[in-house]
Amino acid sequence: MSLAPQHLVIAPILIPLIAGALLLFFDDRERRLKATISVAATLALLAVAIALLRIAHAGDGRIAVYLLGNWPPPFAIALVLDRLSAMMLALTAVLAIPALIFSLARWHKAGPHFHTLFLFLLMGLNGAFLTGDLFNLFVFFEVMLAASYGLVLHGSGPFRVRAGLHYIAMNLAASLLFLIGVALIYGVTGTLNMADLALRIPEVAAGNRMMLEAGAAVLGVAFLMKAGIWPLSFWLPTAYTAAAAPVAAVFAILSKVGIYTLLRLSRLFFGEGAGASAGFGADVLLFGGMATITFGMLGVLASQALGRLAGFSILVSSGTLLAAIGLSQAGVTAGALFYLVSSTLTIGAFFLLIELVERGQDAAANVLAVTMEAYGDGDEPEEEDEEVGVAFPGTIAALGISFAACGVLLAGLPPLSGFIAKFAMLSAMLNPGGLGQDAAIPAASWWLVALIILSGLSALIAMSRAGIRAFWAPVEAQTPRVQVIELAPVAALLALTLALTLQAGPTMRFMEATAAGLRAPAYVEGVMEAPRAAPRERTP
């Protein structure tokens, strides 16, 4: 591999780090300049993510490794790019751009340092997807969480502060468990490099295996809390509902950090070659995921507010992914990856759409008005209400079509990508040996199939009921004033789900290759045999 692609691997971390730090030198009243820098950095992230996705998928899908300091593995801080990490980088950038553009209409004015926090959040996310060792995973995890603490409180208001404090407390507890788990694993194995751990875990003595599995269990609880597994998910719907719309939209991928890490580590540490620990924790993921689907499904049906409906939809998505990982079948994992992308884009669009649909409600307007008055606009002249947007006859129609598309995607109905993703998972569950092969179907798979179908039905019922209340029942409802930069991000995210539908074949082949590449031997070989950069010759 050439040197240039290797150095490109670190770009998704450096771009938001440099841009976010640069923005600290400008006053918050220079919003136009800060917004320009933030948007340019995020667009650059998207371009880099697409380039890295092409590199990861080119040829035989060889893993790209960037060794910081040019130390040899496993001693170097390694950034590892494979199909899975490249996919998550691209998904993060694709979700971040619409959320950021949406915020430019009003929310980036509602508190200090919005753009810096937003970029640091992207830095933490990208670092978590790229890092090849547990300690730096913790570092990027904390960078991501620290930025998310400021963003979840962005905009003030008692409800947002109360929900934000719950969010902070739960994630601080998860960070403590993370450290304890990492310490236990290091005490047994003497390394934190993921590839090196995959080599050492099968060789752990029987007397130390209990300590190793205890550390892995504690570490797993930390990520399960972030993923929102039941019963550790009570904080998530309230926190995401209270967050500002663009913040909640980008938070749709935060729960997927836990999913990504559990998928990565379970295949590396406790895959088929893990010896006595093979399959450790799989049953917890499977049955915990099914319990989370059930809890999220009941929450979706009980939700009266659109924000809580979206929050519980995240739990249904997380539960489905956790259960799919727990089945440990390559075909199910490929369908789950397709579902991860589709559901993240859908829920992100839904959070943005909710604010536009509920814009006429006095509560949301009062919260924003109080926030803007408390924070102030500096020397800039106050904007009149008429400048927020222009009411045009097609607004309700556009919002209604977008709402219906979100309902179809969340319910998994044809012909959109939500149906294709669920069909791929269900087909793999009911054909564990492959199509045309006669293989016994585990009882747990039948239960999971039933729960996935029922969760889709519950989403259809809840979205139909909410749509009737929002668009049909109100007789004297006023047309909300919507700007183009608010509606366009929603349309863009939904258009991406349509693109997934039209390109379902190539996308599914990519997901199958990604699932096959999660096996420990391929990852370990790519990291441990990563070439160091040749030293430059010094000229006399």
C-alpha cells in the first residue's frame, strides 16, 4: 500500500480537531465565519470518508494501518481501516452534514461553542471507529462524551437540563466501568492492542480465564449502556427527546458506537478461534437484544409525543442489532449492517422532521425564545419572526410526505430500504445453512423473527396515529414557517435511504464482504504485519 493512503487514515481525526480548535479563537458573535469553517470541515470529512471507503473496498479489502510514531505493532498506537470502520466513518459524515446545515437556521445561535462541540464530537466518533487498541478507544470515547455533554445541554431549559444531567450521570458510570474492564483485561494479558489481544486470549491459562472474562463482561456492560440495552436504557428516550433537533439527529449514531464496538470485539476476542472463551457473551447479546426490542416496542406504542416515539425507535433499532450480533451468523450480520445504516439515516431524518412538524406548538417556541433572550445576540439586530421562514402552500404536503416515508422506513414496509434490511436479516435467520440447505433453525431465531415483525407493526400503528394527530385531526392548525435549509436536510437523508433501495444489490454485497472480514485472522494479520514507513534519508 502506498504511503499516501496510510496517512489519509488519520485525516478524519485531524480535520475536526484542527477546525474545532481554530473556532475557539473566534468570538461567538462571528457566527457566519464559524459556520463556514464548520461546514467546510464537515464537507472535507465526507470527501475523506468516501476516499477511505473506496480504499477499504478496493481489491481484496486489505486492511490499512497507520502507526503513529512509526513504532512497530503491537507497541504503536495504531489506527486501523477496514470495511466496517470505513462504513461507519462515511455514515457519520453523511449524517453530520444535514444535521449541521439544519442547525444554521436557528439552533447554532442558542448557546456558546456549538460548532466546536459539534466538531469535537465528530473527532471522538471517528477516532473510536478507527482506533486499534482499547486504551485509545477509551480516550476517543471520552472525547465524544465530553462534547456530547455540552451538546445535550445546548439551548438551556429546565427539561433539557434535567434530562442532560441524567445522560451525563449514566455515561460517567459507563466510563468508570470501561476503565475497570480495560484494567482487568490488561492485568491478565499484558496488552491492549486489539489484534494482539486476539492472539493472546486463546493462550490465557485456565486459572486466569475467569478474570479475563470478568473484565470483558465489565467492559461489555459499559458499551451495552451506551447502546441502550434493557434495563439500562431508561435514560435514552428522555435525553434524546430533550436535545435540540440537530443534536438529537447526530446522536442517532452515538448508540451505534456501542453496537460497533461490541461487534468488533466479540468477533475478535471471542470468535471461533478463542479457545475455551469462544462465544462468550453471545447469549447475553441475543436475549438482551430481544428484551430491548420488546421494551422499545411497548414504548413506541405508548408514546404520545413524537420525540419519545423517535427515542424508543432507537431502542428497537439497538435491540435488533444486538440480537443479530448475538446470533453470530455471517448472513444475519450482513443484513444487520444494512439495517444499521438504514435505521440511522431514518431516525436522524425523523428527529429533524419532528421539530418542523411541531413548530406551531407554543412550548417549543417559548423554550427557544427564553434561550435566545438569556444568551443574547450581541451587537446583531434582532430578527423578526417573518424572517425565520416563508410559509408556502406546499409546506404541509412536503412535511406529510417526509413523515410518511419515515413511517414506512421505521415499520420496514416495502419498497424502501427498511424492508430490504429486515428481509435480509429474516432470510438469513430462517436459512442458517444458506439458501436451499436443510439446517435446523434455533428456537431463539423464531422468537427474534416474531419480535422484528411485531416491532414493525408497532411502528406502523404508532406512526399512523401520530400522523393523523399531526396532519389530519387539527382543524385550525397553522402552516409552520420552514426554511429551505431546514427541509432540505430531511429530504437529503430520506433520499439516501431511497438510494440504498435502488442500490440494494451492490450495498448488500459490500455488507456481506464486511461481515466476512470481521473474522479475527484477517484483522490480526493486517495489523500485526503492517509495514512501518521507511525512514527518510538525511541530506548532509
